[in-house]
Amino acid sequence: IHYNLGNIYFRMQDTGRAILEYRRALQLDPNDAKLLQNLQFARASRQDQFKEPEQTRILKTLFFWHYDFPFYLRQAVFLTFFLLLWLCATVCIWYRPLWLKVCLFFAIIISIGFGASLGLTLHQLQTERFGVILAREVVARKGDSDSYAPSFTDPLHAGTEFKLLQQRQGWTEIQLPDGQTCWLPNQEFELL
């Protein structure tokens, strides 16, 4: 239903709500190719574009399996190599050829890598909250009231995605995709 709502909002040129609904649908079905394509298209049509920090790009390259492999695939790889680890360890009790020790070593390394990736994903799902700006334009502030100076020369626009950092009396501190932080009034966005 979120996917269809996203399509409707996108056709109505409501980029903010379209991205919000696509992101909600993505939480339910993270491997839907059409959904990913529509989300990417909606993101490309929004007014605000953010450059990913170089540090994030490096991390995504080094730990490609965490960012590029879907959760279910990482889970399957972890379980396969975890079982292989115990099988090799059990056989090593009676036989100790070099190839078996090498197999055990790689099973341990891959199990740790994919296990850590799964643990990190589950931790992020429980602790991190994300949202999307729905207002056509909103002035981001340096503090939690209208009396603070604007954070940027231009306002933020509908469809801008963010990570929630903290909330205070009608205001929310957010982190934008490029790592910058600012404050928004609560009525200007919606959380996933």
C-alpha cells in the first residue's frame, strides 16, 4: 500500500510524501527492484541534492557487503559460514590437514564480518529514526526556535531526507545526508 501511495503522490508532484511512502514501503520490502527504481527517480527529482561525505563513500567501498547486500542475503551467508565453521572445527578434532584449517579460518572471518553487519543493522533499526521534509520550503535553524539564525542561505525543500538526532518542545535537530545538522519545526516533516 505504501508503494502505491508513493506512486500516487509522485504523480501529484508531491515529492516529499512520495519519498516518505517509498521509504516506508522499503522497510517492508527492501528488495523490490521497482520500488528502489521509483525511490531513486523521486530522489533525483527533488530540489535539494546532497553530496555524500567522502568518509561515507570510503566506508561503503570497504564494507561493501553491509551496504550492497540485502539483509536476507547477509543472513543466509552468515548462517552458511557459521555452520561451515562448526563443521570444520568438529572435523579438525580428528583430522588436521592444512586445507581444512584454511577453510576454518575463512569461515571464522566471513562469519564475523557478516555477523557484525547483521548486528549493526539490527542496532540501527532499533535506535535510529529517519524522516522526510514534507513542507514545500522550510527554513532550517541553528537552534530550537525561530529566534535562531538560519543554518543555510536557502531553505530546505520537500523530499529532503534526514536522520533524527533529538527533539525539544516543537523542534527537532536533524542530520542531513551530507552530515550537516540543523533544527526544524516538528510540523514541517514526518518520521518514517
